[in-house]
Amino acid sequence: MGSIFYVKRESKDKDGKRRGAWRYEDKQKGIRDTLNERFANQIKRLREAGISSSTKEIVDRLIEIHKTGDLHTAPLFKDYIIEFLDYQEKIKENRSIMRTRSCLKKFTKLYGDKRLNEISIQDIDDYKSKRKSDGLVTNSIKRELAVVKTLFSHAISREIITSRNPVIKIESKDDSRKRILDYEEEQRLLTFSTEPVKSMILIALYTGMRANEIRSLEWDWINFIENEINLPARVVKNKKDRTVPINPDVRTLLLKLKIQSEQSKYVFPSRVKKNCHIVDYKRGFTKACKQAGISNLRFHDLRRTCGSRLGKAGVPIQVIQLILGHSDIRVTEKYVVSDKATVQEAIGLLRITYFDSFQSSNKDNIS
């Protein structure tokens, strides 16, 4: 059986101290190796706990540490989040950090009191099942677990734990939302909506802008001469400037809001804070949906509704892509939702065109 021992160096370091290193030696197997700093610190704690470095228990403990990580020294998940977020804040934008915090908060509710190397693959599977029961689609769960996976990779790379990453790859599937608002629902929703949510709904439906773009909207971005809104990169999801065209109805609505804006630079100023845009709009939106008897509707579905209506109106998908500001046309394809009636109408046009041509050709032959 091998043994673990501490060897002091003959030379002194720059501080005048003679430091050393922990080593593991097995003479029968011919193994002699210097342990890394992480293992050395763990062994030091074990010795301080009264375990002899020459016993079988300490070697077995070293093997356990190597395989699964130290169950007694790994930090709790909820504690390690602090260190991880400090690292993330140095490399990510503020909005991205907010999403990271949100994902970790949900995971912490279930496993925050577990140590990092106590969280297993089964825990991850249970988390997936829990989030599915909460109504999340697979791709949303995948995005949440991607954050958790990054946290574990961060801990492993810094030798906080030596166990494997419990978050394994999960398959993606096309279960994206297809909810759109029909015109009858739109009328009911607007009837029960109050300002400023009502105006935000109209702008979302007839420009396809995202909620964050609408609530952050400033008057300086609106060009009433060219009938367009010039959104700066800082409020756009893909961090690129984009231009949103506005129709006469939206233009009239914005001019009306400008008169009521009381010299604020924001189209939708906060009623709570000065020099700030509106923050809490979801409460009013949810209340309006409930009073209107509309279920399973999110504010972002209004953006999908805009894309779907443009598609039904015959607008080319490349143009819809520009209006919605998608970098990838495949994303636009998911937004342009066609219902059964539209599909039947399309195939009906194909049939009429064919038979008109066929009948015309027969008449020419008969004559």
C-alpha cells in the first residue's frame, strides 16, 4: 500500500520560507508522484482531522477524491454561485448576466443546499422533469441547463471538484411556441387593457418589436419624416443597430403619446422612478388577458403574431426577416405560423390555377 508524505525543499523561497510538497509513493508499483495543490490541500485537511498519512484509509480517501471529488470540502451550489457570477460579470454583458442569474436561481431552489460533487446526473434528469411539468419546452430547459453546465465546467477547470460534469447533452427538438393572437382575441385584449400596456400591445402587434425594445423606446430614435424607428444596438437582442418601419396607424399613436409624454425622453416613462422607462408591464398585461378570457398568451407572442400576419398577407419571408430583425431566416420561419385555413386556401389556389389552364387548353383544342 502506498503512502503520502510531505517533503520540505532545501532552498528557501523569496519570502525566506522553506516550503515543500505533498507526494504519493507506492514502492511495489513503482509509483512516486507530486500531488497537485488541490489534492495537497485536501490531504492537509485530512491530516488535521487526525487521519495518519501512512494508513490505508488516507490512500482510499485519495482515490475517492480523485473519482468523485471531496464530499466534505466542495462548496455548496448556492455558495459557489457567488464566485461563478463574479467571473461571468467580467466576460458578459449585463443582460446576459441577468439571464444567467435567473437560470441559476431556478436550479438553486431545488439543489442549492447540495455540494457541487453531490449533484448527480439523476438530479439533472429530475430537474428536466420538474421544469417540463412547469410548462417549459425542451429548448428552454436546454438553455437553463447550459448555464448550469458552464458553472460545473468552471468549477472543474479550477479543481474545485474533480468529479465529472453531471450535465450531459440533451437533444433539441422543434417544440417552439406557435401561439398567435387572432383578430377577435385582439379586440378583447385591447378592450380590457389600460395605458401604457394598451399602446405597448399595439406597437408590438404592428411593428413586431420585442418587449425590451418597446419599453426602452426613446423619442430620439423615432423618425417621423421617414416613418421609422432606429433602434440602437444596446437594446437589440443581437447587439446590432436595426431600423423598424412604422405604418400610419402606429405613427398616429406615437404622436399622440408624444403629446402626453410630459417632456420625458422615453415613450413609456416610469411612473415610479424619474428619468427611467417603464419596467413592470407584465402585471398589467397578465391582468388584461385574464379579464379578456385569453389563456396561454405571452407578450412575445404578439411579435410572432405580427410575423404570421405579414406572411398571410403575402409579404416575402426575406422582408419579414428584415422587419423582425432576425439574423437567421430559420428563426423567421418559426415566427411565420400558418393555420389550417391558410394552407387550404393556398392549395385551393393551386388547383384553380391548374384547372383554369387545363379547361382553357381543352377549349382551344375543341375549337
